[in-house]
Amino acid sequence: MTEHEHVTDDMEAVVEATELPSRLKAQVYETIDAKADEYGDVTIEQVTDIATGVENRYIETRVDPLDPVGTVSAQSIGEPGTQMTMNTFHYAGVAEIDVTQGLPRLIELVDARKTPDTPMMTVHLDGEYATDREKAHEVVWSIESTRILALGDVSTNVADMLVRIDLNDDTLLERWPTHSNPSEVAAIIAETIEDALGVDARQSGTVIEFGPNEPSYRELLQLVEQLREIVFKGIEEVERVVIRKEEIDDEEQFVLYTEGSAFGDALDIEGVDASRTTCNNIHEIYRNLGVEAARETIIDETKNTLEEQGLDDVNVRHLMLVADIMTNNGEIDSIGRHGISGSKDSVLARAAFEVTVNHLLDAAIHGEYDELDGVIENVIAGKPIALGTGDVDLRMGSRVISDGGQPTDDGDAPANERAD
Amino acid sequence: MQTPKVLGGIDFGLMDPETYRDMSATKVITADTYDDDGYPIDMGLMDPRLGVIDPGLECRTCGSHSGSCNGHFGHIELAAPVIHVGFTKLIRRLLRSTCRDCGRLALDEAQREEFRERYDRAKELGDDPHDVLKAAVRQARKAKTCPFCGEPQADIKHEKPTTYYEVQDVLSGDYSEHIAAAMQPDEEEDEPGTSPQELAEKTDVSLERINEIMAGEFRPRKEDRRAIEKALSIDLTEEDMNKLMPSDIRDWFEDIPDEDLEVLGIDSADSRPEWMILTVLPVPPVTTRPSITLDNGQRSEDDLTHKLVDIIRINQRFMENREAGAPQLIIEDLWELLQYHVTTFIDNEISGTPPARHRSGRPLKTLSQRLKGKEGRFRGSLSGKRVNFSARTVISPDPTLSLNEVGVPDRVATEMTQTLNVTERNVEEARQYVRNGPESHPGANYVRRPDGRRLKVTEKNCEELAEKVELDWEVNRHLVDGDIVIFNRQPSLHRMSIMAHEVVVMPYKTFRLNTVVCPPYNADFDGDEMNMHALQNEEARAEARVLMRVQEQILSPRFGGNIIGAIQDHISGTYLLTHSNPHFTETQALDLLRATRVDELPEPDGEDETGPYWTGRTLFSELLPDDLNLEFTSSTGDTVRIENGQLVEGTIDEDAVGAFGGEVVDTLTKMYGETRARVFINEIASLAMRAIMHFGFSIGIDDESIPPEAEQQVDEAIESAYDRVQELIETYEAGELESLPGRGVAETLEMKIMQTLGKARDSAGEIADQHFGDDNPAVVMARSGARGSMLNLTQMAGSVGQQAVRGERINRGYEDRTLSHYKPNDLSAEAHGFVENSYRGGLTPEEFFFHAMGGREGLVDTAVRTSKSGYLQRRLINALSELEAQYDGTVRDTSGTIVQFEFGEDGTSPVKVSSGEGSGVDIDAIADRVIGAEFDSAEEKERFLGERTPPTNLSEHAGPGLNKAGGLGVESDD
């Protein structure tokens, strides 16, 4: 390791001989280097001591083999559940957007619901989009869905069977910053209306008029209804965007928070920094960024949910395990009868969870065989479970050990030793 | 002795009727159970060949008595086949996907291959094979004719639960009228109508035939019919529903070849589809449906027996009627009735079928109901069982116990036993236990001779029996001090809800615990009950001692800190002891330390008029190890500095010694081992109790009173908040209120009012706070983190503040107002649940009512939450229960699938390292210590480098640690 000037080959040999993982070895080298600068000199004895100290501490902090980490993690997440609030809405970092919080949100995540109750995205911006308010607003307008009521007034003229839209010049220019002439924008809008409603629209300046193809009062009212639904700009799913200035990496940046989400569409928008933009719908993340990103999102979302409830001390490792089992198949499985618990190999394990009878009947039809190697099956069969001390296959012979230290009988006691 | 068999696996499948008959102990033909003398009737439902339940009777099949005979199945020969309700969906699918004539699956070879592959794949990947079956059926159903025999396929209609029809289009009966009507000219629509000639031309059918058809003399053939239908654009067919009797279905299924079933993923060796249609009904053994004898001597039969009686009765009637040649209609009715009874025998909760009821009107609990649900066989009797050697009673506190101990009432100790194997070394001991008899405390209840015979120890025979006790006998002796037992409080939400304690036998009726174990169990003493389990073999006892003892559970795996530590009064106690660092005389100092192992005072800290004195911090330091160095901020807010085991400055409060991550306890456990931590927690608890008793600590209503001028200030603060609210309302009503981004004006107003009133309450609290001395007990408790918060104090002394329902001011009640005390649309603070008074001052009736509304929401919330989070926990545990860390560091489930390559990405244990600590190895600190200063001794060095594990002992009662960890260090017996 040439990069550490104070680390000699001897020292390296000492450290390399330990059981430490490479990341800790690297840290040891760095520390030795730093300490050598600080104290002037580090002897090989001291390095040996440090290495032993670090190694022993490392071994001590490792998770024990045969530790039932799954159950421990499940309990560590489930237990604080009793302390969480049920109140669905609470204000997250952004006061303007309601986000599902607390136990309902945790349940939603673990259930792997297709769409969360309150979908939202956190959109970070690229380069000057992040620092220039004008530019940031450009992104806002291309994300937030713009419907007709935001652009102008709609009135119906029953006598002439016409719908009349008076567009607001300023709004048009604000939302279509690339255009300088309001009537150009109005033309785009008129075109969108024609495509969406199948009518002929007359546009003059910023006034658009159109009516049903055949005069019909009902039709006219329906057209108005449909008109309200048309999205002229932005992403249909995103109802609202809130723009906020935040301190990120010692720099003031604009960050957008959206109500409603369409992650894939948002990533394609110019000015959006795809590497930092996130979404609270794990399925959207999975579809757009793959299963590893989905895992990461599950961890982040569960962690944030717990932290929001003041349970910030729950160890992330538990959340990781939950996220890992949910994504173990390469896709997102829910925790419960439609996901992990329902797809277990063992018939008895499935039957003991939920929908008992159906699992038994199906098992009969497919001629399934239960190997009885899981936990629940062994509880049912009355055998020791294969976790923790139950997973140790070491047996001791019952014969007295003779002087030579050799057992008089060979060590392999019959398997039923314990039973009699 | 017979070697117990170990269950290797369970094979699931359907059973062949022939196998039923072979396995059956007897055929059951009589619907009655017992004759007049009370003996079971031969070939009846209680036939002694099906097993015995009455003591004394002998099983006619296996010869054993009740208790050792598990029972034997019998069978009923059904007069006609019936459908098994559990398989109705599959039956429907098979009917739809196979040929009605040749029984073959309507898929060609390529498709078959595809589904076979998909099935194998599903099996390999652990996907649901049933999905493949469904897809295959969907595909096969599309075939209009059989690809093998060309037979046209009919649609199958399934009428739930167990009736199937074949639906075919046939010529309707009134076809001639239909044709005639269509040929009539229609005046209104101005249609000319069709003459027979025209029709004949259009359809290419001879005129004669047309006339015959129109006269109804000739039924048109299919081609002709189609032609006529086309010409006149009418529909001459009607649906013909041909009911498929179970016997027809059975015949149909018999024709399905094995290889076709394989495509559907049905294992033909284990389950032929025709076996889903029952011809023989197995009769469960008597032992599964025992009858109960009521007080009046009457027998009450089990629900299953009732159902079987029904089945046999109908079965008999069916046979009689059929032999007598009854009309088809009656036969069919009986068949349906038989089907109904067999259906409800299997499942009595089928939708659309009225459940079979008991005479009293209660629905019967039949086979399915026995298995299902929380109290069903699977969750209620197999996954969770009732056990012997357990006790349950109320818990109460006992600060004199060690946290490892539990006080067990003597009447529990004499009932619950431990098995003592008599050896050369303990014969005398064993005899003494027996000699004491079952009633005096360290006695014995049973002995077991080497021949396996169990003898009850009684007051009469105990002396005599004691002499007989020899080697290889087993003595079931009472629980004694130092025995290990498992202790549990429900709900068992985490592993610290079940811990092992050492027994201390005590008088009276409650279990006694040290108060420091309340947090892990989440127990209090307002009537909580807990369960105790006595362990019955050495393996279990050893595991409990090493892994489950309370001291091994000091660190919680949830957050990697201690969950056992000082609570409530302990914390107030240490706060009083260390905060202002009071002085104590020698007597007082010794009194404070008298419940600890410290029996010699250190050098006095100084001398005043009364003689030498010791400070509180010095006394506290006596409990710390000599080489402990720590620095942290206490919850009181000052810096706590411990140097070489001496508390130099700072207040010892919740952040130092409290449960849930008290620094000192946490460090002690991680650096000095569990045993040292246990000793410390025990001692800090008793020191704190002594301290709080020394100072005296009480709280009453006067402790929350504030002087009148302060009350006035509070009133002013609230008054000015009211004014601001009024201003807000006025601006709002004038339409001048600017809304916050993304909010409506009304919403904005609400938010602003809430904010203003929140501030008002806070300032009321601040005013009140200024008038409380630092020695106010409520303040002491809130500051030290013992109990309560400044908010509680604010509400007691200042103002209770805004009451909220669903996070908003109270808006419900009458139309446009909350109560009739206010004008409609009154937006003011008091009309929407602002409580301006304090709890001490007392609430007005309106305030009280609003307060109750807010309080109710809290209660509802808790109730909803417990059930939801309970289910979440059950699902999580079910999904993760199989995961285990392996020797290679990976996390795998019990079938070997890797879930994580290293637990939590770095293999660090969550027990020893909390989330924010990174890897948990502080290389810098280790290096500093090694380079920075010489170690005082080789021993210290070894300990620091982790070469020497901290001493531990396995019991507070046995071995060298007998004197409750006496001496200065902790003695080790390992």
C-alpha cells in the first residue's frame, strides 16, 4: 500500500493477517497514517495491538451465526407500530402537500400497493434549472397538468350552441415560456381541443369557440365537461407542483414537490435531474429504474415513515432485510398472503397463515409434498425448528472419554441419542 | 422403549375410494349412536371399532383403551355419488377444458408442451402452479370442437355451489310462429313482408319444405335453420340446459387420460379427478368427535356426529326409494338433499347455501370450520398449544430483587416441578425432597421409577417413598430458589417479552419483579398478569440461562441500546442525588449505599460544621467501574463528565442511566459485559430509591399552582391571542386574507388561527414555568426525564390549549356551529374547542365537552391501531421468520435461498451497534488509546484489546456468585 507513507510492509503483513474486511483494513491503514503524523511515530507493536483491538471489536460486533435475524427484524419493525399514530394525513417536510404518514403508510409499503394513497414525487433539477427561478418554473409548467380552468374563462352560449373560451394572455405566456405570442399558444390549445373532442374550433386571438357538430343541448354540456378534463400541458397524473428553495450541498437549489406521480414521464422532462429525483411509489421506481432502486426506495420510505413518527432509532438493517425479502424474486412481492407468505414452498406454512382450507385442497390436487424444513411446519410437526440452537447438528457421544482424550466409542452417537 | 418417530415430510393427495374402504375399520349403516343401555351400536356412528372415548372400554380394532387409541376411520357407502364442495371450481374447469365425449384435454401437442414447460418452471421458481392450470383451462376452453374426436363442445354453466349444466343451443319449440311473425308485413316500418316463395329462394330450401316447416310439421335441420335465420334475421334457438349429475361427471372424468392431467399440473398418481366426486364418505374416528355427557346424564353429540347422522338417514332413504322404484323427481330431490348434507359436512360456510343448524339455531361447526381461523386447528391447536408447567398471576413490584430474578408465590412453586434425575451425587438431596412431601415447600410431587411407573408423592407415603428412591429414579421436585424459569407478558411484541428469570420463592400470591424490567415487558402494576413456564429438560434450562436471562437482553436489537435501566423514581432519585451535588454525612452516605455491595466509603470530599461530608456525585461514582471514561450531554442539558470512574460534573438523569439508551448503562453493557451492567442497574436502582427516600418526593395539586399575578399574565397572553384571532377573522371576512400557496382561504385561516392559539398556549406555559422553582417535583420529573413533560405542566398550570379532532379545530356538532352556546358561523377560538383554562383551574362545561371530544379521538385511535399493527406484525413475522444468519455471513431462509449476502450490508449486529454508528468499530479511539498512553497493567491491555472476555456468571444463587455478586469485581464461574 504505497498510498500510506507510514505503513511499512511489516505493518501491512500484520493487518493483512487479520480477519477484517477490506473496508476496515483500509480504515486501519488510514488511521495508522494519521496517527503517525499526529504522534510522530507508530511502532510495529502498537500496530499489532491496534490490529488485534480492531479485529476483536469487529468480531464482537458481527451478527452471530444462526441468529434468527428475520424474526428479530420483523419484531423490530412491528413493535414500534403500536406506538405510531393512525392519523392518515400529516404534513411532511412540505407543509403544502398532504402525505399519508404513520402506520397506514407503513402498511401500504409492506403491502406493496400498486398506487400509494397519496402519490408524490420529489423532483431535483439540473444545472441552471436548479438555481434560476424562471428556469425552474419552466420545469414546473411541464410537470404540472394544466387544464382549461387554469388558462381562462369558459362560458357556454346556449343560443348559438357554442362554448367560448377566453384565454388569459399572461397565463398563456407564463405557462408556455418558449412562445412570445399568446395567439400562437391559443392555436396550440385550439388544436388540442379539436383532437380531443372531435369538434371544429375557431380561434381568433386568445378566444376559442366551438360547438357540437349537431346542435344538441346535452352534447354542449358534455363538451364542457370533457373540456375540463383535457390536459393541455404537463403530466396528467400530477395535480399540483410546489416549488421550494432548499439548501443542498451548500447551494441554494429549487426542489419541486408534486402531488400525484408519473415517475417515468417526469424523468424525461428537460431540466429534471434524473439521478436525484425520487417518487414514493415503489412500483413506478421498479418499472423505471429496476429492482435495486425499488429496494432502496422501500428502505428510504420505511425509514422516513418511522422517522416522521419519532422512531428514528430503529436500526436500518431491519428495514434492509424487509426490503430484501420483498425484492428477492427480482420483482416486488408484498408481505402477506398475496406475496411472500402465500408463495412459500410448504403447504402447512401457507395453511397456517391464511385461507387454510384452500391451500390444503390445492395441495392435494397438485400432489404436493411438504418437506417440513421451515419454521412453522416444524412447530406444527413438533420438531425442533432449524434456527438458532435448533440448527446445530453437533451431537455428543454419551461414552466416557478415556485418558488419551479419545472417546472410547467413536464420536458419532446414534442420531436418536437425544430421544432416549 | 420404542424410539420416537420423526416426521420426515407430508404428502398431499386425494384418496381413492377403494383405499377408503381398505382403511375403514367398519362400514357405518346405522344413524344411531348408542342403544338404550348406553352401549355403542354396532355399525353405528359410535361403533367401538372406530375407537373409544369412554374410559374402561376397549377399542375393537386395536385393542387399546381410551387415551392410547387414536381412533380409526370408518366409511359410509353413498347411494349415489356426490360432489366434494372444496373442488367445485376445479370440477368446473375440468368440465370446460376436456371433451364431453372422449375426455381428452382440448389442447394440441404444441400447446400441451407449452403448458407442461410453464408448469415445470412455476414449480422451479416457486410460483403458484394453480396459475398455470388456470391459463391452460382458459386456452382449452376456446376450442369449439374436440381436437381429437371432433365432438362439438358445449358450454358449462355452474350453479353454485354444486350443480353443473351443459348448455346447448337447440331449436325452440315455437319456431313456426317465429318464422310466421317475421314474414308478416310490418305496416309501420313500411316493410313488405316475405312470402314463402321469396323465403324459399333466399334460403335455397324447397317451397314444400318451407310450408311444412311453417306448419310446424317438420323441424328444420341445422343448415336450413341457419339459412332461415339469416334470411329473416331472427333467432330460432333457445338454450337447453342439461343437468350433469355427479355420476355423469364422474364417468366423464374417468375418461381423462393421465398425460392430459399432467399438462394441467394435476398429479394423477396422487389425485385422479374422479376422486373429487365422492362415492364413499370416510367417517372420522370417534375420538375426533367425542360426545359429552351432560350433568343430567344425557349425552350431547358432537356437531360432526349430527351431520353424519343426517347423511346416513338421507342415504338410507335414497336407497329405499330407489329400490322401490320411486319417480325420478323424488330421486333427484333426495340426491340433492344428500349433496347438501355432504356439502355442509365438509364446509358449513358456503355462500348461497343455508348453513346446517343445530336444534338451538346455532350453525354447526363442521370440518372446514374446525381448521379455519384463529381458533382453528392450524392456528389454534398446531401452531400454538396450551402447555403444562405454566402459571399465571398478577404481578407486583419488588425493588429488593435482582433484575434477573422473579418472585414466585410458594403455592406456585409447590405446584410446578422440575425433574431431578437421581445420581450418586444427589440421592440424599432427592430423598429429602421426597421426604418433605408435596405440601411443605422444597418437596416433591411425583417420583418415577426406572421402569417408567409414576408414583404420586402424598403426605402419607412420603416418608416411606423417600427411602425407596434410588439411582436412576426421577424426582419431580418443587421449584426452589435459583431455578431458571421463563417469564412472559403478552402481547409478546419483541423478544424481550419472553425472558428467563431465576426463581425466588416468596409468600403471598403475586409474581414479584424488579421495576427495571418493566420497559422490556411493557408492564405496569395496575393489575397486569404474567405467565411463567418451568423448563423440563437440561437442554432447555441451559439455553434459557445462557441466551434468555434478563441480563442477556439488556440491549435491544431494535436500536442497539439498552432497554433495561432506571425508570421513573429511579431517575428522579439520581437527579436529586447528583444535580445540585448535595452533601451527606457519614451515616447518610452509608445509608444511601447500604443496598449495594459497597461497604466502605471513599475519602470524604470535605468537611463542614457537622464533620466530614460526601457529595452525591461521589456516592454515585462508587457504583462505576474504576476505569470508566465518558462524556455526554444529559437530558437536563449539562455536560456529564466521568473520568476514571468518578463523576466529575453533570447530572445523572434519563440520558445517563435510563431505559431506552442511557449512556452509562449502554457503555457498561457493551464494554464491561452484561454481568457488570446487571450489577450496576440493580445498584443504581437501589441507590436511587434510597436517595429519593432521603430527600422525600411527592406531588400534589398545590405544586401546580401559580401566583395570582402569573395567572393574570396568562390571561393577558390568551386575551391578546384572542385579539389576534379576531383580527384574522376580520381580515378573512373582509376577503383580504392572502392564502398560502396551495391552500384555500378558509384553510389558511384555520392554519393561522391554530398557529396563533398554539403560541398562546406555549406562552402561557412559559409564564407558568417562570414561577416554578427548580425543586418543584413536576419540574424535576420533566427535566430529568423521569415522567411527564413541560407540556403536561403547561396544561396543568397554564392553559390546556386547542382541542383537535382529525388534526383540525373542532368543527362538528350542529349546523354551522359546534354547540348551541355559540352563534352560527362563529369562527372564534372558544367556539371551536380552545380550552383557555388549566386543568388545575378547572374547565368550563363547554371546554370540558370539547376536551372529551379530543380525548375520545385518542381512544378510538388506540383501539384501531392495536388491531392494525398486530396484523402487520403477524404478517412481517410470517414473511421473515425463516431467515437466519449463516456461518458464512449470508442471510438465507430455511430452504437455502440467499436473501442477503451479508446481514444489513456489513454483517454488523443490530444488538451491539446502533443505526447511526456505522460499522461500530471506532478505529480512531482504539489507536488513540494504544498509542496515547501506556496500559496500567497487562490485564487492562488484554481487556481493552478484547483478548479477554468480560467475566460473567450464570447464576446469582449457585457457584461462586452465591453472595449476589459480592466482592468488588464480578466473580466468574466459567
